Amino acid sequence: MRPDSASVRPGPFAAFLGAAAASVLLSTSALAQASTAPAPRLLDAAAARALGYQAGWQSRLPLLAGGSLTGMRFDGPHPGDDTGALFAWDDEGVILKVDPATGDLRWQSASVATKGGKNLVDVNVAATATKALAVGLGDTTCLTLEERTGSELGQTRYEHIPVTESIRSGRDLVFGSRGGHVVWMGFRDEQVPSRVEGKPGDKPKKETGVAAVHTFAYEEQAHQLRGSIQARPVAAGAMIIACSTNGQIASFSKLSRNRVWSLDLPGGIVATPATDGTQLFVACRDQYLRCIDAEKGRTKWKWFCESPLENPPLLAGDLVMLQVPDLGLVALDASDQGGLTREPRWKSKAAGNPITRLVEGVVVWDKASSTLSLVDDATGIVRESRTLPGVTAVQASAATRGDLYLMSNDGRLQRCAPISGPVTTPAVSGDASAQPAETAKTEETAPPSGEAASTSAEEPTQDPSMDPTGV
């Protein structure tokens, strides 16, 4: 066990080794103290106010020498942790759990770089029948940790390697695999006999008879889609819905994990759909944004543009918004009223993807330029824009009035909270003069070859083995 840095007295040896030796002697408590060291804010107070936020805590997380943060994920309240958690991970496969309310470091896992892989795809919370878990989905193994302490409980090799973020379904995790499978990953505790290491030349290791409990992941079910999967699966009501790069959308029952319906589109899907539980908004490479009935798989309406759609839509209140090549940020009425086609409410010059909607407007993050913008949600006019040097990722905790979590490679994390109250749904203006003069083309333009103008080609296929209720 490493000594606490507070108990190490200065001497010739420490002086000789200098800062390198001191860093080796840092204990876990010292690392936690280092995480709060002052550093330039990722988003200062003035810039935060201009964007509708108040700057909250900022922490610097401890990293291995030369390491950098590569990912983060906010997880709200869940069984075993009423306050929720913010997970971050670095390029050595080290997972860090941060208190989202205070920015304090709760725990830091050991590196998995020496155990066959270090590139983490996602970190999420799951459970066995007896305890909550923090699960690291790596490029070769699934790492299970005790959710409260970060203690390692087990590692499992995959049958199907994950390439998307995961979602929770009960105690399980669901993700898309490299080979196009939708995978349900479950977790169980097993007693593993302890073993005694023998000396060279001795007989093989012998079981001591004392069993240790390890937690392992296992595949409960996997369904194959046509093509690969790049979009994260989503939960919609009683369904789990996944999309493939070959244009297949498939719905599965949360209870039985059986397929309920399937819909084939003429273009691939690479962006995660948006959903309110009853409607599914899918951006497709065939140049259509579709609103689909999540329960039955039928297309309610669709909007055509002149570019393949590869950016994720955001559903926030009465608007569904997405970034469209050559057009910018486009907002449409999200309701299922108004017939088969849609006209955009507005078009904005803001670059990037919308991540949350405030009373002040829509917050848009552009990773390529490290820019946060605030867009008026009635007109599409860019109200404020701030370039944030060093910021590599920004996430919102919710589609409406979400907290912002900002990350930099050097270990800085920051939280910002909205200034104003809940978002209210504005009335739809009937004044044409209030709309931008230039709008995107709709389905009045001839559809691409391979798709008819009617929805008859987009009828879902019902799985005959399924119960009609689909659950």
C-alpha cells in the first residue's frame, strides 16, 4: 500500500528525486485534493450568463503522466445512488466517478491497459440481483466495478464487441455491436475458488477451498440487423429500438426481448434517433427526417431535404431540430398533426448539433470549432456564440433545461446550471412574416429514386411470433 503523501517527510532522498518521486507517493486522498486545484475555467461566468447558464463547479481530475480524458457520461439518479453520477475515462482505461452536484472525485479505478484493452466505448450503471454496478464497455473486455467504491469485481470477454453507447433496460445494458447485433448484456455473481501460487517446479496451482465472489457479464440475447450499427439504441415506451446502416429499424419488447416490428428504409441510419416514448424521429441518409409511431412502426410524417442526414435530431417540447448540410440548423413542428409533409419553422446559421432547450433558446455545440451557441427558438437567430479553447466535449443532462457538463483532455470537468425556469411551449405563429424567407425544400420536390412518394413502401413488418401487444 502506498504511503500517504502527508506522512512523507522531506529529506535528501525526496529532494534528489524531486517532483517525480512526490507524484509517485500521492495517495488516493491526495489525488482527490489535486482534483480541486485551481485552473482556468472552461466556461467563465460572463460567457455562461450570455448563454443562459450560471457557471458552477470545476474540477481537475488526476491523470496518469501523459494521459488525457477521452470520454464522459452523465448518469442521473438510479437504484443505489439517488444523487446520480458523472463518469469520465482516460486513454489508459481508467474510469473516474465524479459527484455531479459538487465535482468531488468519488473514486478512481485501476487502469485496464495491462489487461488486454484500454479503449472504452462507454461507462454505464447496471445491476445484479444484489448490487449496483459501474460497467466499462471496452474494446476487448467488459469491466464490472462496484458502483459505490469502484472496486473491480470481474472482467468478461465479449461474444459481440460494442461500438455504440449503451442504454439501461431493467438491470441489463443494451448496445449495438460491430457485427450489427443488438445485444442485451446481463450480469451475475459467481463464486470463484481462490488459488495458491506455487513455486517454479511445483505442482499446478491448487484450490484453497475459499471462494471469492466475482461479477461477470453475459449475453442474454442478441438480434442481428442488416448492416452495421452506429446509432445508439433508444428506449421508447415498452420497446427498445435499434437502427442499422442498411436502413433497417427494428423494435424489441423490453420484457421478452423478442422482435415486435421491423421497417426497411432506402437509406442508411447512422444518427441516434430522438424519442418522447411514443414517437420516433429518425434522420436517414435517404434525405428524409421521419416521425414514426414507436409502438406500431408506421410513418406519421416525413420531411425531405437535398442532403443525406447524418446528424442526430433533438426533440425538445414542440420542436424537433437537427443540423442539415448546406442548410444549417433546421427546426420543425414535432406534433403528429398536419398531414404527411412538413415545412420548417425556421432555419439557423448556427453550426453544430442542438443539445438542450432553455427558456432563452436552443443551446448548440459544434465540436469541430469548439463553439457553444444560443439560438432563438422562435426565429432561429443566433443570439450568442462563444468559442471555448480546450473544450473537447459538451453534454446536456436533459433535452429541455439540461445542465451542461464540459470536458477538456487535460482532466478539467465543469458543470453549468440553467439560469431560468422550465421551458414553456410557445404558441405556433400564423404570421408568415415571422418566418425566415428562405426555407428548405419539402416533399413537393420529387423524392429520390427507389422510394415512392406515398408511405405504402414504408409499412412495418410485424413479427408473426410476437404477441399482438408487443410486450
